[in-house]
Amino acid sequence: MVEEFRHYFTKIEKLSSDELLRSAQKLVVSENTSIAKLIAHLAEMSSRKTALKLGYNSLYQYCIEGLNLSEGAVPARIHVANVSRRFPQLLVGLAERRISLTVAALLAPHLTEDNVEQVISDCAGKTRKKTEEYLVAIKPKPVFEPSIRKRPATTALDPSPRDTTAPAPAPSMSPSLSSPVLNHPPVETPKSSPSILQPARPAIFNFRFSADMEFKDKFERLAEVMGVENAQKNMAVILEKALDIALEKKDPKKKLERRRKRQSSAKEKSRSNEVTEKDEPAKSRYVASEVSERVHDRDGYQCVYLGLDGRRCTARVGLQLDHRKPFAIFRSNDEADLRILCASHNLLEAERVYGPAFIQQKIAEQRKSRSP
Ligand SMILES: [Zn+2]
């Protein structure tokens, strides 16, 4: 097998970039078709109770221990398998890559004979987030009452009833959908942790998280400081205020706004003795923080790297300032010559300009100098 992949690498090294892309796309098509077919198998195994017969306590356990699927991969497959006989359109959408597996699993409990075609076509190409928003628009969820509750203590030795008994029916917003289909009952409900943040109504979100005593004390203290009575009921108001304060302090956009205000008054005074240093070569790579802030603002706080097909990278964290014209040659810290890139694209660009060998050597040197 190792030899096989060594040969495979030798083979794909010889492909042109276009051929490499086409080959990857072909693999995605065959992967999606395989997933759809595997899901059909799971539905059939479920009706034959194959997993139970093999000694696994559930199809979920069989998928993980018998088929070696990753724990993260199983719930979505089972959610889709649950309804795949009734709505084979889901499998078709998957195989044809119109919807992703994640989206198919989200849609599964909401399908009816009347809406299946429409829902799948509406969600074609949607991300998980967009699909969740679509679903709450057609079927709003209850909005949480704000509350602080002590979480019941559970131990590892105290399995929840669902772990030991027959699988519960699939949770569903609509009672009519959770009723098992004749001959082919739902496969099973896989365990998956509930999402922390979920849309409840088109413009309302439910948050759910656990925090320690210290967090609770801080929260109540903040309510006192803000003079808010009934802290729990006004949880959203209090937390929003805390977020405003944190953003005011930490958000580079706000910093830039403040700096601009300060400077606009200072500029008025010093306009007469302005010195233009623009064309002189810079002595170091150091970029003044005000310049860095302006470049971040200009580039919209997002990596500006454009892919071959013109797609802009969507990274918004871990952004780095990059010299568009190599600093070693042009020695310019001019605002127009700077841009922001994510770490991965910064490295990619550095390798393109200086060559991968040179960059790898630099990284190794840096690592060496850091270690004692
Ligand atoms: Zn990027």
C-alpha cells in the first residue's frame, strides 16, 4: 500500500495544475456517490438489524467500531439514512453534489412528501449556517427564557438512558414527521452535542453554554455595577453591554476611529511643517501601528489573497501584514505597498517570491533561535 501511494504521488506530480484540479473534482464526485450509496446500505442494514446481529449495540457503534468511520462522520450519515427510503431525493441531491452531507442531515427531519423537492432545491449550494437560517424561517424554534441553572452532575459511570435502551425516535419539529414509515422505521438517533448558538427566529438566536462559578459571580457583579435589577432576566442586555465595552477596547476598527479623531485635530496644527518621507527607502520592516490599522481597514479586515478563479480568501483571524513588493528588494513600508494576508497565504506568497527552500531554511533558523 505504501509503495502504491508512492507511485501515486509520482503520477500526480507529473500532472499540470489544470489536470490536478480536474482529477480532484472527479474524486469529489465519486466520493459523494460513495457516501450516498453507503447511506443506502446503512438504511438496509438497519431494517435487517445487521449491526445488532453482529453484536454491536447500535448501528452507530457498528459504524465506528465495525466500519472505522470517525465519530464526527457518523451522525449525519445516520440522520440521512433515517429518511432515505422515504426521500431518496436526498441521496440524489448528495450524489449530484447539489447539497452537502451536513445540509442533507439538517433537512432530513423537516421533509414531507409535499415539500421535499422544494426544500432540496431551495438549499442547493447552501452552507450549514444558511440552511439553519432557512429552516428557522420556515419553522421558528422556541426562544429560550434567560436563566442560570445548575447543571445536574453526571458521571461517566452513569450512562443516559438512550445509551442502554432502544434508540429513541428522531427528534423533529413536526410530530407528523417523526412517525416511523411503515416497514422501514428510522435507523436511529445518533448522539451529537447540541449547538451552542442556533438561530431561533430569523433575527433571534438561542445561546446555550455552561460556565463556572467565577463566570457567574462576574456576571452578577457586572449587573450590580450597571445597576440592572433582575440580572437573569436581563442577561442579554448585560452581556451585550460587556461585549460593547470589550469591543470598544479591543476592536482594531474602533482603535482606528479613535486615532483618526485624535489625528484630525493634530493634523490641522502641523500641516505647515509636514515632511514627505515617502520616497526614501525604509530602514526596517517595522510598520507603524497607525499604518497597519489603516491597511487592515482598507482591506476590510480579511485576507486579500485571490485564488486562481478569483475567489477571495475568507480568513478574518490571524491576519498578518505583508509587503506586496518584497521588502528585501524595494524597502518600502508605503501604505499602498502593504496588504493583509492570513498566515497560510503569507507563507504561500513568501515561498512564491523567495522559493520554498529559502523560506523553510528561514523558518528552521527562527525555530532554532527560539529554542534555548
Ligand atoms: Zn488567506
